[in-house]
Amino acid sequence: MGKWWWRFKTNSNLLWVKIICSIYGSGGGLGNTNNFHLSSGGSTWSNIIKAGRLIDSEGIAFSTSFVRSVGNGRLINFWSDIWIGSSCLKDSYSRLFALENDKEVTVNDRLHQRDSEGSIMWNWVRNPRGRAVNDLNDLNNLLSSVQLQVEACDNWRWVLGSDGVFTTKHLAVLIDEKRLSPGSQIMETVRNKSIPQKVQIFVWRSKLKRLPVFSELDKRGLDLDSILCPLCGDESETVEHALVKCKKLAEFWGCLFCWWNISANSLQTFDPLAEDQIFSSFANHGKLIWEGVKWASCYSLWSARNNKVYNGKEWSSSKVLSEVQISSFNSISKRIKKSQMEWHQWILNPGFFVVGSNNRSGIG
């Protein structure tokens, strides 16, 4: 929603911008911490304003990141816009702003109002005195270096972007850097280009323990007949149990390892949601393939579990394995062209596609 801050500021002549200004004021309510329209929280624009403040709360100076790039100064409010320095002049020189008679004056009007000696002709309610005089001297010194460009139009610049142009991609990177910093409790989304996005989202939710297994539903107050695993019926169903530890799954994972010609001893410490030592002999694209098969297996296991719970279908490890072989081949062969996969070779020896070019005999 942050992009609408940029669109509002850079499209002042559009009809929708004029409508927003008529409702929320000349600044559209952006950066106004006391805007009364936000109390209702019902309008789309109120939510856009709030989104900016939420970004600020992440430690990103978003609300003040849009600054004016001065051209002829005709579209820039001298006091309210950020056009010189890191904040607007009404905040930096609040005593002078209180004395200003024309609070909507533009930069062009103010800087062109000079006397015969070249000094700015201010429009005060009363002449500054005391500390306000020092503020006025500081402000005059600050403005002495400003040169207006008569033929150039005023523009906007986003100070958080290297080229001064706002992009949602760069803002997303800034937010991720804050949220995923060391010590953060938020887990980065998982990515693997070899499998569909829905599988990646499923794995991410699994790592966060956000699957609706019986033990989690029970914690949320749902009235269940039992929280025991629907497959084995011996232990409470947690995420780890539903995808790894259930004894009914041991046969499936054993068959998967056999298909890949991997020693069954690796099953003792195997966790499909984490990295494992099997990666060591794989080429870079091979790591994606093996990880993709593991994650596709978890997704298929969960689908088979749901079919049993909600549709009464019998669970079969061989059927799940067959589904994994087909679905993983279809997705990986389309997404990783370097693998050059063929179906008959995939079924006989999938390790052929994951090892380095100097070792094409398999991984067992």
C-alpha cells in the first residue's frame, strides 16, 4: 500500500488526488499524526495512511522519505513540504511558523519576495524576538544557498531509493531487512524454484507449526473427539508427528529412500523440513531437486492425511509415493531446465539428475 503514497505525491493533477485532498486536506493526511479521519478506520485511504505508519513502526522512516526536488518552487509549500533538510520547516522552525502570516506560501513566492538588498521579505504576524531571532538567522543562512530553476518543474524524490524513485520491491527489501534481522522471531519464507508456490507456502507454514493438526486445533478451543493421530492412533497429532514421526509414515520414507538409493540408516535423524547431510554430494541444481522432492512428499502426505480424515479414503504409502514421483517430475522438469529429466530415468535412478557432472552413476 506504500506505493499509493508515491502515486498521490507524483500525480497531483489527477482527479482522484484532488478528491482525496478535498477530504483529507492538501497533504492527503499523509504524515499527519493527528488526522481525525483515521479514528473510523473504514475508508481505503485511511488504511493507506495507516500502512505508512506501520512501516514507520518497523524502524523505517517511510512517512518522511518523500521529499521535494526543487525546480521553480511553484508547487512546493514553503513550510509544510520537506524540500530542504530532513524535515519540513514548520517543524524545524516552529517558533517562526507560528509567526507566519501566510502559512500556505510557496517556495517560489517566498524566495522571490526580496528587498533591494536581496533579503527575503517575510510576512510576520509580529516581528520575531528572543529565540525566534536566532531561528530566523539560521533559516536565512540555510536559504542563502537555494537557487530556483525557472524552467524546471518541481518533482518528488524518494530518499530511501538509490535513484530517488519509489519501488515496492525496494520497500519490501527494507521491511524484510528489519523483520528478518538477527534475533527476530519472524521466519523468512522458504523458496525453491523447483516446486509450485503452494508447496513452498505449505512448507513455510509447517516450519512455523501453523498446520491445522489436531493438537493445534485443540489449543484453539475446538471440540474434537480425539487429538490422536488419525493414521496410527497412538500419539497426539503434532506437525512433527503428522509429517515425520508417525510410525505409519516410516514405510513411506523408507520407500522414498529406497527409490533414491539412499541408506536407510539416514532415516534415524531425517527431518524433511530441515537440511540434511545428503546434500553434500549434490550439484547446486541437485540440491533444489532433492529438497523439492522432500517438500513435495510432505505436501502429498498431508493431502493423503486430509483425504482419510475428511473423505474416509484409505491411506497407502505406495499410492503417496507414486503421487510424489509424478508430481515432482512434472514440476521439476518444467522449472529446472538444466536437469534435462526423462521419465524412465527419473523412476529408475533420480540421483542421476542431482549429482555433479563428474559423478553420474547415482548417489547410493
